[in-house]
Amino acid sequence: MTKRPAIGTSPLDALLSSDAPPAAPPAPRREPTTAASSRTTTTATPRTPRRIRATFLVEPDLVERARNTVVALAGPPERLTLAGLATRALTREIERLERAHNGGEPFPRFGRPLSGGRPISAGIGDQAPRRRPRR
């Protein structure tokens, strides 16, 4: 049984054959050229991701409308994505709230993660529904 040649010659054949020219030596490492640059130390700054995953509950009808909109406008000229639609909607609403309640300035940084659960105002002045006790 004879071997059939593959697509072409293997680039490894040149590396493994004895008549191949020797490989080039590795490039020399660059050292600082001045004394001042050798004393300068830099600390690595942590990279901030361009986007992060946000998870929250939304009414099913709103999600369906958003998906239908994205599918209808996914091609040119909009090239809409669900993430893009959500980003634009959140940006517009946050800017509106900043104008209405904070003189157009961003709200101060909260500094810790939000806790889940009922809204802060729930149960104040209105009767919030009570949970059934677990059995």
C-alpha cells in the first residue's frame, strides 16, 4: 500500500530534514537603555471590561417585543442587537432621570453591590402583598 501525497508538502519536512538551513537564533531581549528608565516601575492596571453581564427580570411581553424588534431590524441599515437595544434604552432613561432629578449630572456612585429583594419603598404607604408561609 503506497501513501498518497496530501495537499502539498509539509512545512515540518523542512524543519526535520538534515539538509535544511539552521533555524535563526531567538531575538535578543531588549533591556532598558537609560538608568532612569530602569528605575521606573509600573504597576499593571486592571483591565475594565468593555461590557459586563447584567441580569434582571423583565416582563415576558416586553422581552418578546424586544426580540421581535431586533429580528426585524437586524439587517442593514440598523443592524440592531438585543444588547444594543437594551444599552440605548437604559442610556436614554438614565439621562432623562439625571436631568429630571439631579440637574443633568450623574448620580453619585453607590459604592457597593445592590441587594436584591423588594424595592426600598415597597410597603411604605401601600399594602404590599404578603407571602404565604412555607409548609
